[in-house]
Amino acid sequence: MIAEILSIGDELLTGQKIDTNAQFICSELAGVDIGVQRIIVCADSEEAIVEQFTDSLKRSELVLVTGGLGPTRDDRTRKSAQQLLKRGLVFDREIYGRTLERYTRRGQAPPAFLRDNAMIIRGSVVVQNDLGLAPGMIIPCGERFQGHHLVLMPGVPEEMEAMMRHTVIPFFSGKSGCCIVHSHIKTTGIGETALAEIIGQIESRLPEGTSLAYLPHAAGVSLRVSSIGTDRVSVESDNREIVEAIAKEAREYVYAITDISLEELIGRLLLSAGLRISTAESCTGGLIASRLTDVPGSSRYFKQGFVVYSNASKEKTLGVRAETLETHGAVSEAAAAEMAEGCLVRSGTDIAVSSTGIAGPDGGTGKKPVGMVCLGLALRDKDGNIDIRTSAFYAHGDRLRNKLRFSEAALRMVWKELTNSLMQD
């Protein structure tokens, strides 16, 4: 079964809002072996919507639509579906009763549109909306569209997600007739071109039905290996073979073969080793600490973060020597080393990571260009001795992109150290 996702709304085309619904829908469909062929954004125009409905239903067995189901005049999805299918509306007493009860329970007068809200396109399977007003609809589209289905859902993410989980996915589960397996390979510290060179031979011998997608992002590159076929055992075997081959060939850069962030993996490694971490940041402004604490449960291993932007704060807060700053500069491996050591001592943790650099757009020199960051890593061994590691990294981008890449480089340094330590143990 091939699906298309259609997001409706002028706000998506003007940049006022970002379409996050499609990503969720794709993920849910993959769980029941339904592949997505296209993701389309359409304006709030009946003519445009009808035209797109027609094209999509001719191509795809399943067309899922979000947006345009509300009570306002710019919500034209239901009317467009009526126009295309030439079907009338029927009053659904259950929907009306449920929505009326909400207002009664709150002691509020029901709005005038409530009865119109309960009008359903004839022949639809109702998708109850437990979190909002507008109901969804699963519509078999008849012989004209080879029995293909049109699914209408609100654009509000929480409402759409509940409908997908509780009604839409159970309705279409088992109807695909094939098996789809998606696997994720997460890398760090390598660009798309360099990664393609390393795994080129593997990519040239992909089994039939298996494809490889490069998913570059600001902090690095992820890979997705997708396999499709009718025999689940063969599909899973083909997929696993390619994933394992890539992980082996690019092992220096692969940190996970599951859909996990680098900071989440670091958290697991810290917990496994019973270690605690702290951060000392200048150019990243707390971004490393923010990423580490984005992970639920991070309070079990993250203790403290210092943001020391000025030279004076580096000296006063972390004990960086004035001589070091004068001789080597704030952006130096020497300064990063003392920042990491001061952070480790003051926080009492097992690991401390530091960053000091030039995010831009100004402040660079010939020897220390914009995009340069110096990183420090301080480690306390079982006897209480402190070991210091440093490195320099160069990024190319605007200020925000550089900060993100600096934080990625710092986390990569932590990951490498934790991985090596656990392997030695």
C-alpha cells in the first residue's frame, strides 16, 4: 500500500508554521508497513485542494490529509472532498452529543457552529476527536478512484496524533500486503561526501528492494536503510546485512544503529559506568549542558554547568590563569584545558568538558579564524588523579550553526572517551 500525505494551510506556505504532522504520520505508517511516496503542502483554496485530491487519489491507495477541518471560513477541506466525490452530508448525533456535553459540563453556551461540526460526508467512517471538536473521516472513494481511501484529520498535532493512534492505524493495519523495515545509522564527525566514499562499495551492492538515504543535518549525517518485500524474514535479513556492513566500514564515526541522539547515548554510557559529568562553556553559551539535560533522567548524571563568557569570569569562576589567557589567548587548547580542570574540581564530577572558540560572524584572525573551537576534557580516575585531553575543531557556517557544531564536537569527544574507557574495562 502506497500513501501520500497532504498538509493544507496557507500558513505552511508562507513560513508562519512548520509542518510537523507529516513526520509523525510517516513514522506511524511505517509501523504497519505502509510506505509514503509523497508529502505535499497545499493552499487553503477549494480549487487547489480538489485538484490535489484528484491527483493523489489516482496515484495512491491511501491519502492522509491534515488541516482545514475547523469551523472558520478558511477551513475548506471537508467541502472540497464533498465537491470531488459528489456526496452530501449526514448528521452524526453521537458527535453532536459528545461536543455538546463538553460545553454543558463547563457551564458554557454551545456555539452556533456545533451542529455543522457534526455533519459527516456520506459513506465515511467517523474518526472520533477526543481532544478537539472537528471529527476526522476515513472515506472510501469508490470505483472512480479504484477504492482508494481519503483520510481527513485536523491540523492540530495533538488531535491528529490521537486519531492516528486510536483509529486510523488500527483501521489500515494489515492491509499493506508487504513488509517494510527502516533502520537508522547515526554518525558524528564526518560529512556526507566523505561518508559516501567510505561506504560506496556497500551502496553499489544493495539487495533488491533495499535503499540507502543520506540525511545530513546541521550537526552531522544520519543514514536510513529501507527494505521492502513480501517475505518478512528476507526483508529483515537484507536490511540487517547492510546496516551491519555500514556500521563496520564506518565504525570510527558510527555511534548508534538505532534512532537515538548523541546526548542520549552519552547519558546511557554515563549511567552504565556510574559517572557524573559537568560542563564549562564559553562560545557555546550553555548549549552543551542544554543538550545533555534535554534527555529525561539526566539529573542522575549531569551535576553542574558553568557559562564563562568573559576572560574575567574564566579566571574568577574556574581558576583559569591570567598568564594562560595573556600568553595563549582565551581561544586556545591551554585555556580549554584549564577550564575543564577547574570545572572538574569545582563540580566534583568524574568528567568535565569545556569549549572556547569563535562562533562569528566577527572576531576571527588569520591564526584563529571564525569557526575555530578549542575543547577540553578533564577526567578523574579511581585514585583521584586528573587527566586532561584537548583538541581543536574547525566549523564553517553562521553563528548558530557553528555553535551547534561546536557542541557536537564536544559531545563527540565525550562519547569517544566513554566508549574507549568501557572497552578497556
